[in-house]
Amino acid sequence: MKLLRVDMKELAVKSEAVPAAYEHLGGRGLIAELLLAEVPPRCDALGPHNKLIFAPGMLGGAGVTTAGRLSIGGKSPLTGGSKEANAGGTAGDTLGKLGIKAIVVENQPAKPEFFVLHVTADSAELLPAGPVLGLGTYATADALQKQFGEDATVLAIGQAGEQRLTGADIACTGIEEQRSNHAARGGLGAVMGSKGLKAVVIDKADGLSVPLADAELFRTASKSFAQGLINDPKLGPKGGTHMYGTAAITGAVNEMGSFPTRNFSTGRFEDAANLRGEKIREVVLARGGRMGTRCMAGCVIGCRHVFVDEAGAPVVSTLQYETLALLGSNLGLGNLDQVASLNYMCNDFGLDTIETGAALGVALEAGLAPFGDFDAILALLKQVGEGTVIGRLIGSGAVATGRVLGIRRVPAAVGQAMPGYDPRSLKGNGVTYATSPMGADHTAGNAFGARATTNPLLVTGQKELSLKLQIISAMLDSTGLCLFARPPVIADPQLMVDMLNGIYGWGWTKADLDKANRQVLRTELEFNRRAGLTAADYRIPEYMREEPLAPHQVTFDIPDTDLDAVFETL
Amino acid sequence: MAIEVEVFGQLLPGQPRQYQFAVAQPVTVAEVAAWLKLATDEIGLISINGVQSELNDIVPVDCRLCFFPPMTGG
């Protein structure tokens, strides 16, 4: 395999063999080690010394179901620490088949210019961005696929990334109608914009495949893994994730009092029934849309859908739970069509819907528009694309918005907005938000659904649960697996060991895998320490410890000593 | 005195999601599930007035009881 190094100052691309230190790494784990080794931790995240890294997981390209996610990383302009965000689509699988372990984007252009990186099986070159500059992510992908081929993968920033707004993300094309998958968290779209990189185009890996060290071992394990997903009551063809999408949980989160509502001021939303997966299924099927679609070829879960308008025209693929929470209930909106419109706009501008929804919630609390006023909220969001001062503020995320508007109630931890679970009534997620080296990120260790072990309203057991989940997430993010695909490999980690040994012939044991997973977190925490983050940064906002959350009237009461002790047994 | 019940997701397909039961004395969650002919091995999460609960918990009168299928956040 090889690394591609893209020098945006010299406008040159070179290929190099993968250094021995990186051979046993992929995705998030590789990003963490590259950042620690090559990026000055205290550098300006939007300056020339930061690096933007695209890395498929260790299973990328091998044909394992749900394992084609692409990790993108760099020093985050939001958290100030090591950051990885990943997305479905075709990029991870394609890079794996091309034998590209990572694309490392370095430096910045000498003058403000934007480029497109075109990657083929045997070459890579930088081209002037030309007519796609200034376009949203949908139009950018359309134009570049018209130019380079309909089956090419496009990774692109929109207007938000071009403006280096710290709520910006990176859009990744996927299969069929799932054209807009986002590596959303941490402001990595702003890092891409700071590099002068508008898009990466990756040609389809025609006829290429990942060589297997032990084909029988690999195929047996990957088949068992896929069967495990199909048999899982949550994920199989009759499971809620397939039938209702990620919003299958809306009803439960609302019922449990953790559904962010009106800038995290209460945990229940009176119109939550309109934002449930059950409602989405009813509406989508009645209008002629599709449920149970896939963002990656061969996925056996199929959690996606095509949300269509009343005329049956596609609006977004897909309305995700986090988006429904942050752009819906958090803004007082209980209408799927309205949330879908905001979702489309965020996708097109290249904005993280979580960060942007939280920023809008803070802006509404400051009085820029009333909660529930869709037209006024839409007008605020439109300004991101127009580049007005208000638009730049919203596009810079929740913390910046709160600081400028004088709002203390900002739902963020380690500089990054919280996803769709209020930590006061889902305390395990609060521990993850506060302590993860990723900042407030549900994908770093989501405690929702861990009912067998831990009561979400109690203090007991939360730090142990969070650590366990964070270690699992490090594995998922390093192998390219979808977050939903964890049950079979949690039940039997040997499956993962066998898949990796089947590809690479490493002779790993379960202990080796566990050690590697833990090392990801250690490396990220060390980068963050060197970047200047201290225990005082790994905290939940003060107001959440003081303001009780309805309906359970609970505060976030996990002691700081527990937060500080999460990684004691790492 | 009544118990308000709601059933979510793929549980009890084709049947109503909301129920009201008049009760004279406390019952368990498992008894309510039996009234609905809801297979307990298909239940992933139970809440009483929004608090995570178990099958053998007593359901207080004048409460809201919810049954959810197995779910995962992501």
C-alpha cells in the first residue's frame, strides 16, 4: 500500500511506501498516529502546519459489509485537538482497492486559490478548481462526475468550507441516490478550505481488489459477520434500524427525556411524534420515496431512505436522527418537510447539521428569531451561503455563536456541539461528550441502548460504560465499520481478528486487537495534551450541572473526579 | 385510574400503537405486555413515565407505559 502526500504550496503530489510504523493502522488510528508524529500540536488548525488526512479503515476495499467508511482527520479548529470524522459512501472502499492507505494534504497555497485533486489507480494531480469554486456540494459533485465519470467518487466542501467556517464539513458521494454523506464533525471542512482544496475526485477502482493473505479465513469470518448483522433484531431486515432508519430511536429518546428541545432547555418535545422514524416511513412510502436504502454497496443493514417532497421529488437522502434532533426539536420545529429543507441547505453548504443546529439554537435563544419560526430560521441559515456576518457566525458553530451573542447556555463540550442526547438524562453520553478526545461526539461512545448494564439517570457505572464504548468506537473508526455494525464484533471479537488476519496475515490475537484499539485513544489524548488541553477542558458546561432538565428534573451530576478517572484503566 | 400504553417501532405490526387500560390494583409490566399479546423477547426497552423499567416492575396507576423494540443509537 502507499501514502499520497499532497503539497498544496508546491502543488505537487508524491507517492511513498507506507512507513513500517503505520502498517498496522487504518482510519482513525492511522490519523491519530500521523497527527502526533507530523503535526505540531499547538499549531493553528487553519494554518499551514496542520494536515488533512483521508484514510480508509483497515477493512476498506475488502468487501466486508458496512466496512467502507472513509475517515477524515486533522487538528480540529473546534476542539483544538486530534479529530477524526467518518462518512459512508464509496470513498473508503475505492481507496482501499486502489491500495492507498492515506492521502495526506499538507501546507497551503502561496496565494488564495482552490484546487481539485484527481486520484486514479496510478496517478494523482492537482487541477484548478475552476467553475466548481463557489458551488454547493451537490452541484460540485454533479459537475465533477460529469467531467471525470459518473462512477467517480467526489469528496467536496461547499461554501462553508471555502469560507473556512469552523462548522464546515466534507461531503462524500455514495451509491445510487445516497449522494450526500458527510464527515461532519470537528470543522474539518474548514481545514480542507484552508488548504485550498475544493474537492477530491477518485476514479473507480475497476478490476482492482484487496489481496488476501488467507482467503478462506477472511471469507469465513466476513460471512459470519454479515450473518450476525442480519440476525440482529435491531439491524436485520425486520429490525427498526432498517425499517425506520436512525430515527427509529426518536420516540424512545423523547420518552426518556433526553431529546434536545429549544436549545437543550427541556428533554421532551411536544411534536416529537412527527419526527419519529415511524412517521418518516409513513410519509416517505405514501409519497413514493424509498426506505431501507444503502450508502455503501453490499451493506446488509440499509438504514437510509430517500425523503421526498409532496410531489415525490427527492429532498435529502437521508433524514438522520441527529439532524431531526438538532435542526428539529432543538429549534422548536416538528415538521419533517421543514427539517428536510434545512438539512438540504446544510448539506449543500457543507455544514455539520449537529454543529449548525446547535448554533442556530443558541442564536434563537439570543433572539435572532423565534423558536419554531421556520421561515426566520431558514433565512438565518441561508446567510451562511451568502457569507454575511450572521451567516459566518452561525457557520462557525455553537461556541462561537454563544460567545458573540452573549449566550451562556451553549450545549457543547471541548469546543464542539452536543449531538441529539441531552447528557443530563443520558449521563453515559455526557461522560463521553466530556472526556472523549473527539469532543462532544455521540459516535465516540454512545450509551443509548445500554439498558442492560446501566440506568441512564444514575451516576453509577457511567464512567466504566463510557470507556468501554470509547474503546469499541476506536475499533470501528479504525477498521472502517459503520457504528451500527458493532454487535457481532462485540459479541465475538475473534471475527474482527480473523478478518484482519485474513487480509494482512498479521497473526493477531484478540489481545492484540484490544491493545490497538486502546492505543488509538492514548495517542489522541497525548496529542490533545501536547496541544494544551487540560482536565478543565474535558467538562460538561456549568449550566447543565445547575439547571434541572424536564421532565425528570435532573442535572448532570457525574463528579469531575469520575470524568478525570475515565481513562485510568485504559 | 388508568394506564396509558404506547407501543413503538416494529412491535405489534398492524395494530394500534396506543391503548388505555382501566386498572383497580397495581399490575406488573409483564402483565400489561401479556394483555397486549406482546412477546417479551421482542421488547428492547421499557419506560414508565419516561424512566427505564423492567418486566417485573410494578406499573403505578395513572402512568404512561411504553414498549420499544431493541434499538441502537448511532
